[in-house]
Amino acid sequence: GAVFGGLSVLDLGNDVQVQEVFSSMHPKAILLYNPFEEPADMERVLDALLPLVMRYHFIFDFYLCPYDGTCADVADVFAFFSHDLMRLVVHVTQTDAKYTSEQMSLEDMSEDGMAAFLDRMLDGYEPVREVVLDIPDHWNA
């Protein structure tokens, strides 16, 4: 995937990158978003996200994840659909814990808002997102 200052576009079809993602001990901070129509929209996102990457790169591995191709699978893991995005999500690979920010629009996404979410998560105040993908049969009895 393309790289912007330490920020890669996640491509689950790329075996080398997938190996890096899962072998790294760092939690993954992933921006899930619907593909942008305008290059300026991506620039706006990068303006908010790149300072976070600089600030937190020693804690998190950061990825961009457009809701298309293989990256839609990542949204599925968090039980999000395209209408639920844009969100910054965190996956702690070792424990499989998942965390998710509030939904953001291009207009209201900010470095400060995303930093506050990451800080809450690191400080233990952000609730884990419980994702139940397979509902046991007996629940429907």
C-alpha cells in the first residue's frame, strides 16, 4: 500500500504487509473510511492524522483503510458498515481487544479528537467494543 509519512494503506491482499501487521507487537490504529471523491478530502484527513502518527508512532502502528477491496473486511471485523464510517479504530493484536472512536465526518475530524480517543484507550477509560459475529443457535430458541 501507499505510504504517507509512516502511514500505510492497509492491503490484506499483500501477504508481506499482513505478516507485518500481525507480527508487530504494537496495537493497530486504523482509520476506516469510505473512499474519497476528492484528493483534497484525503489531504484533510492526512493533515489531522499525520501529527498523531508522529506523536504516537512508538505506541501504535497506523493504517489507512478505505472501505473497498480487502479493507472492507477490516470494517467487518469491527461490525461496521460503510454508513458507520469514518472512524478511528484500535485493534490490540495480542488480546484481540477492539476500540472505536465516535463516527467522524470530514468536517469534524480533528487531531485533537482522535488524540483524546487514543489517550482514553491508553488510560483504560475507553470501553472495549464487544463484537459478536456468530450468534449461538440457542440464543434464538
